[in-house]
Amino acid sequence: MHIPPSISLPFASLCLVLCIGPAQAQGPTPAQQALRTIYKELVEINTTDSTGSCTAAGEAMRVHLRAGGIPDADLQLLVPPGGPKKGNLVARLRGTGSKKPILLLAHLDVVEAKRGDWLRDPFKLIEEDGYFYARGASDDKAMAAVFIDNLIRYKREGLRAERDIILALTCDEEIIPSKFNGVEFLLKHHRPLIDAEFALNEGAGGLLDKDGKPVRMAIQAGEKVFLTYTLEVTNRGGHSSVPVKDNAIYHLSGGLARLGAFDFPFRLSDTTRAYFERLSTIEIGQVAADMKAILRNPPDPEALARLSQTAAHNATVRTTCVATMVDAGHATNALPQRARATVNCRILPGESVDEVQKTLVRVLANDNIKITPAGEATLSPPPPLTRDILVPFEAVSAQMWPGVPVVPTMLVAATDSRFLNNVGIWSYGMSGMFRDPDGGGVHGLNERIRIRSLYEGHEFLYRVVKLYAGGK
């Protein structure tokens, strides 16, 4: 992996943090108990779009930060006009100002959760069998609570860093597009409050195997472009007793079947090339051989076909467009007058959005299908993985989890990092929190995070942020 050159952190600064002992595996310690108090309160505040309030969550977290010694002048609860429940909290721990600030970003809002579908109340923090269960237990209230508690911890320790440490807890990350997205709102109306040299956000963590053993730790640089299309066929309809071949549902379903069988072209970036280079040294057997084979020029087509059978690998090497919703017809005894589908695309960074739509037209191969983008894509360049970012991350990771490799990744989903990268605030995904192979129910039912993973991420982010900030 090529690492762009930069000025490395002083060795003394690195030692200052790494001389602290490894994260305690048994607990909870007083520091972990303090985190749990904040985490529980935050998780149990409903912040869904339908019935929740980010403003209420932001106000509650401002109370904790104020009690932790952050002055009111450095605590701003900013609510966009027309969105009274879409508040965003910005806090600042002041340093010497000799270097530009670091921004810590986490979102307060969570995906909807229906109580009747869950085994447990999604808005109560449940501790069970070594896990915390709740909506937002992982995405993203774990990082939000960790950043809050660590900011308080730095303040109480009297940290005097070279950089100000800015914390932004924002709303509507989970809604794309949203007129109340917190990061967009802050950049447009309050840019000085969050202006920073670089940012840390969600987007990467560690992976456990089925036995709970750490496999790898990830650092995320770059993500795919999110864009949804509406596909629609309209027809004059008629009586179902006299069917015709010109049927809106048949037109649409035929096009979707062709889309389902289609693969966008294979492409690697610097980040995804490094990802497979690292993974090829971790995996074994045919999988490892196939990863090495797709790195060749040209890539081995049989190896690529085998790797592409794994959804995560396939999404890493190509743009994907998938049907996610279908709605058609108006009566059981009438020919359909309309058939509509939603297709969600995740486009590789650097690829043309216009070309993706042209590809959809070609693959659907039916002029009866009207294709309309829902909103505009937010293009975002991937940030550079410099030594100043990698060295502290790898050092703390190695000290806490010896022998666990660090793997650079491109996120196949979307985060608010895209807005920061577009204005030159390079944003990196890192949490230090390990997840189970099944993803832990994020965006799904019975979301969970291992208790140990939360506490380890708490300690990891405490150390690595201190290094990045130049803390003493």
C-alpha cells in the first residue's frame, strides 16, 4: 500500500499515549460506568424521523458536557429553520491553537424501529449475554456517547492539546436526501464552528469471527456515491378479462430481471487495492489466491467471478444498482395502469453518474420504462491515507490488539463524511469497535453491540484522538 508522505507525529507524543496500559477486559471500570450512563440516556431518547427528536437528544448531551466542565460559550445547540426536532450540538474543547482543529462527528438520529417486530423494546438499553441491545446501540449512538465522555475526560484531566477538539452531533444522517441534514446545515450556516483540518466519523471498525476472535481492524477512506432512481411504466389499462401483452407490470418486471442479471464493470481504487492486498495475507486457500489474482493486470476473470459471489466483495469492486421497492396496479380485476419500482445505486467514487443512468437505460432495454433520479448525487473524493493518519491509528491498534492487522477500506454505504470531504475537511472512518460477522442488526431488527467492543472503542478513541490532537 502506498502511503503519501507527511510529517509524522513526534515519537514522544506517541509514547505518551501508548505508555498507558491496554484496555481493561473486565469491568466496568469507573470510566466505563461514566460512559454507560451517557450511553444509556442517549439510546433511550427516541431520535427517529417519525416520532423522535434530535433536539431533545442534543439538549440532554449538552447538560452532560456542561456538567463536565465545557463552558456554555463552547456549547451550541443549532436548530435549522422549519425543523424544530432536527437540532445539532457542537462542542469545543480548546487547545493551544498552534494547529488547526480536529472534528469528531457522530449522528444522533436512528433508523425507524417497530416495537412489535423486536424481541426487546428498541428504545430501552438492554444488557444481555454480553451485548447491549437497542436501536442506535451501534449506529451511531455508540460513537456519539464515546466522544461525549472522552471530551469530558480530557477536560477533567486538563488536556492542553495543540488542536482544538470539536465535537459535532448531527441529525438526519439516516435520511437521503434530507433538507435538514445536520452536516450540510452546519457547513452552510455555521462553517467556522466545525472548520477543521480533518475529521473522524463512523464508517469502519473491527471484524470478529464466529467465535468472537478479532480478525481485522479497519480504517475507512472514501465511500460510494448514493443515488436512487424511480422506474415507472404507465399504461391505459383495461379489464382483466381481456388481457393484452402491453402490460405495465410485464414491461417493468422484464427490465428489472435484466438489471438483476447485470454486473457493472470491475474497478479498483488505491484504497480498495490496498484492501485486497491486506486481506490476501489474512485469508487462506482459494479466497486468498483469488484476491491476489484480481490485483493482476488484467485481473483473472475466474477469480473475480468467485469473489463476486460474496456480496461484500462484489460491492467493493463495482457499482451496484438494486431494486428495493415495487408498486403496481390499482385493482385485482383491472389491467395495471402504472407499475413503479425504486432502484438504489451505490456508485464507485470517480465514476460518472450520467454514465450510470445511461447504463440503466441500456440494460433495462425498454423505452416504456421512464427513469427518473430522486434528487442529486453528492460526489465526494476519497481522502488521502497519509502517515499522519495511519501511524497513530496503527500504533494504538497494535498496542490494544497485538497481531490484528489494520485494513484500509472503502465504505460501500454512505455517511456524512461525503459533505466534509467535498469542502476539504478530510474525513476518516474509525471506531475501534469490533462487530460480529452478521453486522449486529444495524438498520435491522434487534440491533446490538458487544459490551466489550463498546468499552474497547471507548479506550481506543480516547487514545487515538489524543494523539491526533497533540495532547499532553
